[in-house]
Amino acid sequence: MGNATAIKFGTDGWRGIIADDFTFDNVRAAATAIGNYVLSKKDPGEGVCIGYDTRFGSHAFANAVAEVLAAAGIRVKIADRITPTPALSYGVRAHGAAGGVMITSSHNPYQWNGVKYKAYYGGSGKPSIITEIEGYLGKPLPEAATPAKIETVDFQTPYIEAISRFADLDLISKSGLKFGIDCMYGAGRGVLAGIFTKIGVDFVEIRANVDPLFPGINPEPIEPHIRAMQETVVAEKCQAGLVTDGDADRIGAVDEHGNFVDPHKIFAVLLQWLLERKKWPGDVTRAFNTTKMLDRICKRYGRKLYEHGIGFKYVCDLMLEKDILIGGEESGGIGIKRHLPERDGLLNALLIANVMAEEGKTLGQLVARLQEEYGEHQYGRIDLHINDDLKNATIAKARSGVKEFAGMPVDRVETLDGIKFFLNNPEAQTKPNAAETWLLLRASGTEPLLRIYSESCSKESVSKLLEAARQFAMNSLS
């Protein structure tokens, strides 16, 4: 059995570096814990669904998981091809499965791979489920007298049909819009292109080939990794560029001028459309590191907003407990409960096209309208890959009391998930309806990584705050 101490489930599963801690032994150890969890339930349903992405070894690792589960008598349905994570999640629910396992490391660099667990409802395992699975690490899995069947299944086609029904394809087809599509060498390859081809929408697709090295990028739909899409949109005269990450559950975008449209603006565009046009009921959730523009939209339309920790499992938890319309996180994971309690970059890309078609506006025009209505909100993030000593010293220093960043006095501090400083920004006094200025420091629980986030009323003040926080971190041991 693998080294169970090397396995730690984070916000959406376990990730590791291939051939270092992400080994076949450890993947089997994770599968053993998942198998024990599934067998502990009175009704394991129709077994477990398994999918895999374009990363090095993903198909082989998926087969290893399948063999462990089948040996314990758990029926397995394994994807017949590279499959987006939301398609696997949709398959879990459609097949009435006890759960799902997705072999992916999502947006991480090419050296990484991972195991995501999807619960029977077709979404991230709730925190309580993940805790239960972790509790089985290192415990043996009983073998069945006869191994269960391993069946190969097409999860992708029914999923594509579902998202095609959810969006108004007729409206998109008549819009005359042209789109760029960037698959980032990931599992979303061919999905949007196939839908647009079928309905006669003009598009240009890039990076749709399988390349486990993700040459020159991390498959994360943010700057600088979306540079190729920015250039393509301008060169090809597209009205928007739609970008999905390595396993296609996250979204990023580019406007017609080649400007990056961050996931916060995408979330805000979709929320405004759902409330104004669809008028669907339900409240809204957002992670602690997500734009507060959403708060202003919810206030205008009389919807309650739930703020929660970072990780889509918290969104999913609320969706299962309450009447939630839409929820999301900073990294481009946005879910609409009517579809699945799951983030879905491909569906959200289709819906962005839907909004543009219905409003008769380019993506840049939609974002500009939001900035005008709710005040200018600019956002930035930097990731510091630093050792644990420096990471922990930074957090300790931040907790000990900080008076100011970049010359802006600290007004208050919140600690829901990380340390968030709300700042008195003089620039905000000069702008109408200015965004609240804040800075968040958060240490990764699974990697030697410190993430720094900021939102303010201008790109300049965001840049100043991020640099001030970087200096703060790098000098924390001096």
C-alpha cells in the first residue's frame, strides 16, 4: 500500500507531483480510502464513475483506481476517452452512482496530477465527506470473492446534450458573433467547437491538441497563460475569447480588445443576467477571496449573499442545504444549481455567449456596463512559491497586527479563510461608488505556496497593494 501520510485532501481532492508523491502506490492508497468510504454507505448505488484528463499518465492512473475498486466488489464505469470534470460529475448523477473519481490536477503545472472525489449528487464532496475519506487512509480494503465489472462509458455525449439544452443555442446561432476558444491543451478540447460547428457559429479554436507538458503555460485561465487567446481574439476579430482550464471546470475570458476578463467579472455578468433576464429564484454564494461587486448586485435585486471559505466544496455544501441560484470562487469555478452543484467552465462559456447574444453586446461592453452600474472594481492575485518556514512566518506576522499596506491604513481585519485587511484608500474618495479596498493573505494547506489577493477601485492601487504584500512576505523572517 502507498504512503498514506503523503496524501492530504485539500479543497477539492488530493494533488501531488508525478513520480514524487503522486505514484501508483499512493493513487491506489487514495482509491482504497475512497472504496472504504463507498462501502460504508448502506446504498453504494451504481458503483463509481471514473474520468481522466490530458495529463501525463491520467488514463493509467484511472485504470489503477478502477482495479482497486472493482477488486472490492464496487462496480466501475470508466470514461471511454479524455473527459471534462463537469462531464464526469454529470455522469455520476445521471447514472445514480455512489460517487465519482476524476484523475486531474486541474490548473496546476504539468508536473502535477491529482484525484478529485465527486459525491453522488454530482458535485464536489462536502467537507464532511472529504473528512470521512481521509479517515480511511491507511486502512485495508476488503476484497470481494468475485471482482466487480469494469464498464467503459461515454460520459461526454450526454453531458454535451445537457449543456446544449441549458443554453439558448438558437439565440447564439442567430447572433452573428465570432468567438475564440482556448482549451489550454486540456479536457475541454473540441466541446465548444463541436457545439458551435453544429449551430453554425463562427469560431477559432486554439491549443486543442493533447500535450501533457502544457508548453509555456500552466493550464489556468488567467494572465499570463491566456496570452495566446488575447492575441488570437484581436487578430481574428472575435467578439470574445472563451478559455477553460486543464479539466474544463473553470472559466476565464478575453474581451474583443484582447483584455483579460477575470472570473469575478464573468461571475458578475452571469449573475446580473440570471437576475435581470431569467429572474430565477435563489440566493448567491461567493468565496472569501471573491469580488464584492457581487454583494452590490445581490443588494440591488434583493438576494441574500452567503460568504464562505475558499474551495468549491463550500459552494456545493450550501447548494445542497439552501435555495441557491449560483455560487462560485475566485479561480473561475462557478456553478448554477439548476444544472449541477458543480463548477462548469464549459457551460459558463456557453452562457457568456448566450448573454452576449441576448444583450446584443460584446463581452467588453457587458463588463463596462457593470463597472458603470456598480462602481469600478479591479482585482489582482500573485502566487508566491516560498518554503513553509517563510510562508508560516508571513502568516504569523500578519496575525500579530499590521497598521498599513502601501501607505493605506488598515480599517478592519477578517479571518474567515486567511487574513483579510480592509484598507482606507484615499483614491476611493475621488471615485463615485468606488469598490471597497482589501488585501488577503492565504497560505496553501497542501503546497509551499502563499497566495495574495487584492481588490480596489483602480488597477494601480491593486498593483501597489500586491507589491507591498509581496515585500511584507519576503521580509517576514528578517
